[in-house]
Amino acid sequence: MPMKNPSPMTAPTFALRKGGEPLVVLTAYDFLTAQLFDQCGVDCLLVGDSLGVVVQGKGTTVEVTMDQMVYHTSLVSRASKHALVVGDLPFLSYHTETASAVRNAGRLIQEGGAGAVKLEGGVRVRAQIEAIVSAQIPVMGHVGLTPQSIKRFGRYRVQRDEQLILDDARAIEEAGAFSIVIESVPASLAAKITAAVSIPTIGIGAGPSCDGQVLVWQDALGLLVDFDPKFVKRFADVHGEMKRGVEAYCREVRTRSFPDEDHSYR
Ligand code: KIV
């Protein structure tokens, strides 16, 4: 498989891509998929707490624990030769005080091998971002629809409070973060934020003007088929391909056509 990204991506080289070739970010949660995505030239592998939904089968991300994030981040870091690995700080791992925010961010770097961490919120987590950055850990912010706030939001929906989201993005930049995820906001607002900040914006459901795009891989590659929001485009049919494969396996085992001579030791 061709290597499209010859040198490893770091938070500073990622940030330098502001306004340049769009940054490609994809989630990853395990070794083999991370290795494949890295070899395909993805710029950044985000070990998102979305794993609560797409790996653990839970309804939201809020049950994901720090230990689980460290574990999955370590699997992805082991696989990545080129992509920047960003580990997500889960719910309550940075909300209570800055000391635990720094300690938990440090775990994703030290035990998980990540190159950076991500956390949700803007103005309300400014002190935490400043403290983590002071500890020399690069931070990616996350504004707009922040899934860890689902109990307060009530449901997942497009976020339209322009001033609040702009203020959050500016607070994240001022606190020293190297990039910002913008989730589920009107494309015009994402364009405004992208123009207003000097760090790369990575959109998900935020239109074409961001400096990069991120998708959950199970959405992008069509493994998760009963979730079909407007912003997801399916670039492959992994669900269909796996289903065909498993059905063929079942059939061949039951008809004794597998294993045949070619797949048996003499
Ligand atoms: O948890 C996650 O995967 C994320 C992305 C969807 C941005 O936060």
C-alpha cells in the first residue's frame, strides 16, 4: 500500500496546514483499522469517545471512562507511523479541576502514546486548556454540538447560537489550543469561525469551509447503517461486504465446501 504521508504529523505541523490542503481526520479505535487508515494517508487519527457508541454499543458517549480511552489510544498509537494520534478526554475527566485535567491528559500522552488530546467546550474549559497546554500537551478543542453535553442539550441537533459558538472558538484559540473541531453547525457559521481563528478548524456536519474534515469511520465506510444524518457520506459499504462474507462463510461451513483441499494440511 502506498505511503502518502512520508513524515510523521505532529500538532505543530498539523497547525501549519491552516488555510492549505484540507486536513483529513478519521476516528480509529483499534490497531488494524488504525494501521490501514494511516497507510492510506489520513493526517490525524482521532480516538474519539464516540467509541462508547460505535464500539461499546451504548446510546451516548458519557459512560466512556478514562481507562478505556487510554487503552484504545494505545492501540491506535501503536499502529500509527504518520498520522497524528489525538486521544479524547472523556466525560468528567477534565470538568472538575485543572489538576485532574492535566493528569488525565498526561495519561493519554504517557500511557496512550497520543500526540495530542481533545476536549469539549470553549469558554467554560478555558482554564483546563491553558493548564494542559502549560504541561506541554497539545490540545484540540471541540465546539458546536458537544456530545458529552447531551443530557443538557436533550437531543442531538444542529447548534445555531452564533455568538456563543464564536466566543467558544476564540476562547479555545486564546487558551493555546492547536486546532478546533466544529460539530453540527450551519456551514456559514463554520466559515465565519474558520476565518476568525488562526488555528485549523476541523468540521463534522459543518460544511465545506473548514480547514479539514472528520468523520467517525463506521459512518464514513458504511458499517453503521441505521444512523443516517445529512452530514454523513458513505464512501464504502463495509456492512454489505462483511454481511456477504459472513453469509458465504456460514453457507460453506454448513455445506462442507469449506475447508476444501486448498485450505487443509496434507
Ligand atoms: O468522539 C468523536 O469521535 C468525536 C468526533 C466525532 C469529532 O468527537
